[in-house]
Amino acid sequence: MGVALYLEKVRRFWLESVMNQALLMKVGWNLCMNSEKLWVKVIRTKYKCGDDIVPNIDDRWFGTNLWRGVVKN
């Protein structure tokens, strides 16, 4: 494997990681700021987050990958 190919793989991995984290932060922001949207109401009800502006987030073992990502970030 050449150096250029290795560097391209590292760049892709880093870019995917940053983009994934940005998406999770956007979801977290929407959970806090758009409480009137249906999907936010569903998520808050499913995971019992409460009605505060900042949801009470609990790291539950039965959460989806999206929820675990939001809790982690």
C-alpha cells in the first residue's frame, strides 16, 4: 500500500468521524430547541427526557445507536 493511499484512507476516516459528530450535535441541538416537532416529542417520550428546554438525558442500555451517540456527545 502506497503512502498516498494510506493518507487517503486516514483522511476519509477523519472526515466521516467529524461529519458523524456534527450530525449528532445537530440532533442534540434540535432536541433542545425544537420541542414542538413531532419527532422530538416522540424521542423525548420514548426516553422519558422530560419537558425542560434541556432534556434529562439518561444513558440507557436499550437505546438506539442514534440515542447513544447523542448521549455520548
